[in-house]
Amino acid sequence: MSTSSTQSSVTFSELGQRSKPPTIAKLMAMALENSELLSIAAGFTDTANLPTASVQRGVESLVAQEGAPEFLQYGPNQGRPELRRLMSEHLCEQEPVLDYHDVQRGSFITNGSQQALYLAIQVLCDPGDIVLVDRPSYFVFLEMLRGLGVEARSIPVGEDGKIHQTELREMLRAMRVSGESSRVKALYFVSYFSNPSGRSLTRDEKELLAEELSAADLLVPTIEDAAYRDLYFDEPWPADSVLSTPGWEGFPRLYTSTLTKPFATGLKVGFATCTDVEWRAKMLHVKAHHDFGTANFNQALFEQVLEGRGFQQQLARIRPSYAAKMRVLDQQLRDAGLIELGWTWEEPAGGLYLWLTAPEGLDTSLDSAFCHACVEAGVLYVPGELCFGDDAPTDTIRLSYGVLSKPDLREAGRRFAEVAKRFGSNSP
Amino acid sequence: MSTSSTQSSVTFSELGQRSKPPTIAKLMAMALENSELLSIAAGFTDTANLPTASVQRGVESLVAQEGAPEFLQYGPNQGRPELRRLMSEHLCEQEPVLDYHDVQRGSFITNGSQQALYLAIQVLCDPGDIVLVDRPSYFVFLEMLRGLGVEARSIPVGEDGKIHQTELREMLRAMRVSGESSRVKALYFVSYFSNPSGRSLTRDEKELLAEELSAADLLVPTIEDAAYRDLYFDEPWPADSVLSTPGWEGFPRLYTSTLTKPFATGLKVGFATCTDVEWRAKMLHVKAHHDFGTANFNQALFEQVLEGRGFQQQLARIRPSYAAKMRVLDQQLRDAGLIELGWTWEEPAGGLYLWLTAPEGLDTSLDSAFCHACVEAGVLYVPGELCFGDDAPTDTIRLSYGVLSKPDLREAGRRFAEVAKRFGSNSP
């Protein structure tokens, strides 16, 4: 076996030819330049608060169960019935207006919610098709679209980050005129404490979105990504999902959620429910080809964790922890005078991210002097331009307070602010 | 949310339109007719011998480790370095002629080996392309090919099940003449204690395969599926993999293996190593879109299991167990007089399957009277025609002795033989 010297003689498929390293890989390569680097880039979760004891208890309960240890055997492709039941109940607790039987009937389990997103797009979109996305949007989803040859088109937002109704109407009109409407195959957005913006969609925004799409006769399959819904700081975000927001009844809808972001990312178990019987069936047919079912052990473990209240306990522990860490980073940036320099951001009410806009004219993108200076100063962030389906600005930044300890967050914030001060307001 | 009454208004992609329920679903639906059914259909593993204690010990070790519980955090997309190291070592123990550094450098971890197969085909094949497959072949792989719009073409075998050199040469010649050769993008086979045939490829077969493909100038990417290699009864199968069999040097090769089939299917961790740098890179780019890494917890758990010898202990336990269960089913069928009725099969030297050929003229396919009679009699098998890329015979059957206990296997064999006797030899 020798790999080192031979050039590839492989002929790749169209998908293979399109596939590229993630843009973020360039950032990670830059990170290697500085071994003392503090990363507020990755959306990792709080290492200090990982639910070790809860996982251990869960495994002990599984092992102690009478009968055959079926949790170590294959499970069903669509996921364990009991876990689907528990997660459907959890969703109905968050959103009591939902019909449990509908949620449960449409439900399935995936390898993290990322797999649900992949399956959804695989069965809906051919290369050249268009997916409408929020602005900004989840960059792994956007890279996945590019990998599948699918175009992303941003839903217009105003200065306040909210969906801009008249611009949306104009965009949809223009797409109808140009004939692009026929290529729009899906709509995607992160609706609770978004990655990357930290924003949540209001009920009004959801309603106007349905209204404008309906008016444009674009009742396209809609994917609501609720990965961060459980990660509020003080109280749940009040807007219901598209599963029960008026105006969405006519849309085929996929609601994706995850057990791993709010509990332990190392376990990779996602939960989804779909209102459309055929769409769901096709996603499951393809899932059978991917893996014929998510790891049964992880699902069984989550049943224990959910039944034993370990999940709720973990949430009770990490919500104030993330809130406190957000405040540490936020305060560090304020104390350093970033507001005065012209930086803007909103304090999120949940999730893992601060979303910053730089002073006018300051380029903070991946190849910018500012980004390089930050790496040299020992702090890594996600350049915001990765998070736009189109027309990406070069002056936004995603910072994550998820993984670092408070002292490290303070230091990372200090380093970041130092560079920001060095680059000044960049205005005359 | 209402799903029950609405017809799907979703427009599906080409892949979505192609996606269908697995053929085996029809069998499962038939199985519902009889609740007392004993299934020797599914390739499940031995429930009585699942490694519960080993898993518990592994989790305890992880929890007891000093430092942050990183095993509950995200891991790298290509898999944990330590697990890749351990699995590369394991492969080099099986095949000492291999260079450890080559194996390790080409290695990555997947959600079971099924995901590696999916990624491999995704980056190699467009709809309409051809993959050469063994005869018979793994039916989930064949269904996956159909889902991706890819055609399977069987490598000709003789009466003895071995690759038939002159027929292979003739087939490759005909494909060159017809121009089909240019659509051949990969070669796939299960080389050790195959699913479904129980056969292993000899060194001679592997060499002649390379020879004929090379002569036909078809140095296509080759996937060797070694999922059952560890599951020998008495001794390892002596033939090396294509990674080190002479004649294969010029071929880009992907060797796939799994930790779940020989240990616990509920854990879903696969291991692969690829000789081609670019092919591997592209599979990993797409994997990042599927899931950005296999569950880190499961990988960390396997590190414990491998380091603590739990894996070897489990193999030492299940090898004689599978051998004994194979003999129970084999003996039951012999005692019932199936040989005299004209049934033929070979005793496997490993794996989970008996591969039967019915007496001439007896139809045992999914829709056959024989298959229905078996379901009525309370025994479920896999109709062999699912396991052929093309030109499927209707008189083969896959039986699995993996999951049932010995008494249940005896009873399942008794029921099967009873139906077989009822249908007789079907010859005048």
C-alpha cells in the first residue's frame, strides 16, 4: 500500500468534483500559526459543564435493565419509538398547541440534526435549484448547499435584523419575473437564538414570511432549524414554531432539533418531525442508505437521560452558565471601549453566539489584515461572511462563548479588543 | 400541524424521486402476518453475547479519566486520532505486510461502514454510471446504488462460486466494445465470509481480478468491504486484502471495516482506509456535510474497549458461539433431509450466513408460494434475488444464525425444512 507518491487517477462524480474543504479549514490552518490561541470561533459547548454523571447513570441503568441488552443491537431506521415519544412530548411541552400524535407520527431520529438537513435537501434539490435562507444563516448548512450544487438566496432583512417585508415582496416578485421562482425548492432558517446571529424570529416575522410566500404562490417545503431552542437564558422564546404558527398550514414543514447541542455534542442524536408523509418517507429511504439507523446505544442512553430528568437537570445547569459567560464576553468588549469605536452587537437571550458588526469600512473577513492580526494576537473568530447565502458583507463577526472558561473568555475578549483598538474606527 | 389529510405537494429531486422503500420492507410487512415468527432473515448479531460489561467498563474508564470529559464534546470530522491509530494497528496485525503509516495516514472513522460505502459512491458515481460488484453481493449496498441511480454489474462466477476468469474477460471485452467501460466508476466486493454467501475470496481470485481489470485498462477505484473479517470461526481467512495483494498497486483502493458487527451493532462505528489522497479528501468533505464527524463518545468508548482488550475478549467469546450456532442450523437442515431433496449449500468458515440454493425449478423469491408458505409456517428468510446486481436467480436464500438462540435456530430450521419438504424437489 503506497499512497504518498501517486497522483489521483480517480474520476469523480459531479458531486465529488464540487466537494471542497470547508472554508473554515483555512481559519484552522491559520490557527496553527499560534499555539497559544484562544478560540471563540467554534460552536463547541461548555466543557466544564458536560453531563458526565448523567451519562454514567444512563449507561448503568441500561446495563441494569432486565432482559437482553437490545440497546447494543441494531435499532429501527426511523429511530427508537420510545425516544421519538419522549422527544415528541418535549416538543409539545414547549409548544402546547401542538397535537402530540401529529408530532409523534411525523418524527424520526438522525445523526445529529445536521443529517436531517442533509437528507431534506438531498431529496428536494437538484444542482442549480435554489433554497431561500435566513440572513445571516448557519454556515455548515450553506456549505452543504454548495456541496450539493444548490444556490442559497437570502431573505432580505432590515437594519434591525428583522425580515424586511417590502424587500422580501420585491425579491419574490423579481424571482417570479425572471423565472427563478420555479427553481426555489425549499426555505431554511434557524429560528431560535440563531447560529450565528443569536437572534430569534418573532411571531410577526414568521407570519409575514408565510404571507409573502403564499402571496407569491411559493408554498415550498420549509425547514425550521431549532437547534438552540432549549438554550435560552431566562425564559423560552415566546414565538411558536412553523408547526403551529398560523399561515403555515399549507406548507410542507420539517422541524429539526437536537439532543446534542443542549446536552452533549459527543452523542450526536438529532430529532425531527415532518408534516409531509411523502417527504418524510423519502428522507428515511435515503437515511437507510446512509446508515440504516442512528446508533441505537446513543438513542437508548438518551431515553434514560430524558426519563431520569437528566436532560432537564443539564439544561438547568447550563442555561445560567451560558448566560454568565455571554455577559463576561459582552462586558469585556464593552469595557474595552468597542461601542465607542463603532462596533455594534445585540445581547442575545440564549444560544452560544455574539454577532458583531465592525465600524464602517473595517474589513474583518477571512483574508483581512484584521483577521490575521487577531490570530497573531492569539484569538480566533468566525468571519461573518461565511454565514451569508449571497451578497456577504465583510464587516461581521461571530464570537462563541460556548466552550471557554470565564477567565479565558475575558482574555480572548481582551485580545480581540486590543486588535480592534489598534485598527480603530477606520473612519476619518 | 396536520399531516393526515394533505396530499404531498412537494416537488422532489431526481434522487428523491428515485428513492424507494427497501425491498426488504415488503418482507417485513409479510412478517406482520405471523406474530410467532422466527426470523433468520436479519443480519443481527448474537443478543445473548452482547458485550454489556465491556461497554460499562469502557464508560467508567472514560468518566474516571482526569481532565475535561472531551469525549462528550465534538470530535474531528475524520475521526479520533487514537481510534484511527488503534484500528490501523489492528489491521496491520491481521495483515503484517502492510505499512502502518500508510494505513494510518489513509484512515478515517464513519457511522458504521455503511456510511463509508455511501460516501465512496457519492463522490465517484453519477446517475447512469456502473459499479462492478461481486455475485452475490451485499443487498443494502445494491439498494444504495439504485438510490443513487447507479447500475450494478456482476462479476461472473462459476458453479463453485469462484470468479470465472474467461467469462470475466469476455464481459470486460464486451463492455469495451459497447462503450460501457467508460461508465464503470468503481468495483465493490465483500471479501471475507461474505454477506450473503459466507464465501471468502481466495488470493488467486483477487489476483486474477486485478489482472483482468488491468488488461482491460480498467484501473477503477476499488472498494473492499471487510465487515466480517474478524468473525472467523477457527482461523483468519488467509488471503490478504487488496491493500497488499500483488496486482492491485495501480488501483485506488478503499478498505472498509467496522467495529460494530464484531462487537456491538448498536454503537455504529466504522473504520476505513484509502490509498488515494484525493478520493479520501473528497469523502471527508462530504462527510462534513453529512454530520461533521461520527459521534465522539462512541469512538472514545471504542478506544477504551480496544485498549482494554475488551474487543479481543468479545471476539474470543462470539467466534465459537457463531460457529456453534451455524452448526446447529446446518445440522437441523441436514437432519431434515434437505440435501436429499436437492438443496445445496456450503458450510461457511465465518460470518453470519448460510447461503442455500433450492432444488432446480423451485422458486424461493419474495413473491413465491414458497416464501409465503415459510411466513405462514413461522420462519422468515432473505430471498436471495435481492443480493444480485443483475440477472438474479430465483432459487437462492440467505439464512442468518446471528441473532437467534440455539433452540430457536433449531425450531426455525425445523419450520423451514418442513416447508421445503412440502414443496419437495420440484423435479418430476
